[in-house]
Amino acid sequence: MSTALHRTTKQYVESADTPAFPTATWILNSAQANALWAANVPTKYWNIVGDAVTEMSPAEKAAVDASLLASSRDKSVTELDQVENILRAFVLVLMDELNLHAATVTAILNAIDGAASLADVKTAVGAIADLPQRTNGQLKTAIRNKLGT
């Protein structure tokens, strides 16, 4: 049997039936590819120019890794746009809670800014509603209500 390496996708096939692998898109029986495969060098780190297959330099490997990491992060972030995504729903609930806390802190700061005496501060801050603690059931309900929105 032969080996085959796809020129574009870098798919490596160890037991290739050569008639099924046209040489326009596949490199057959490349000694360089076979050596890299035997050395366990991931195909993402292979350079293919014509029929020549070489291992990337450390700088090229770092660039490939950085590109893959950026793509992975972009994919993760775009998942937050999917309206039926549980993580998105959780983040929306968390944002609501953070905004509630921020509004309370702002109200306290405004009470302090507007007070002329300590008694005024106590009165104004005392009028601000306490933030309630949330239960697991409330969290689940809030997340369920955010799905699809």
C-alpha cells in the first residue's frame, strides 16, 4: 500500500489505494511526509510546496497556533449570538444581576453625594432597597426565560 497527502487539507492517509487519489490533489508516497508522520509532527505544521513537504519553523508554528487560537476564540464568542444557547442565556441573566448591583451602588453614591450630614446619609441609604439573594430555582427560571430572546 501507499501513503497519500492532500495538498490543501493536509489529510494524511497511510494505506492509500493510489488509483483513488489523483495526483492533482494528492501527493503519493512522499518520503518527507512519511518521515514527518513517523516523527509525530502534526500535519498542521507541514509546509507543502509542489511535491516537497517540510516541517515549519518555530515562528511559523507559533503563527499557526496563534491563528487557530484566534479562530477558536472568535467561534466561542459568536456562540453568544445563538438565541438558544444556554451560555448566552446565563450571561444575559448575569448581566441583569450586575446591572442591578451597579444601580444600587450608584444610588448609594448619589445618596452620599447629596447628603449634608451623616444623618442625611443614613436616611438616604436606608431608603435604598436591599438586594435580594437569589435561589437556584430563580436562576434556572431566569435562564429559561432568556432562552430564545
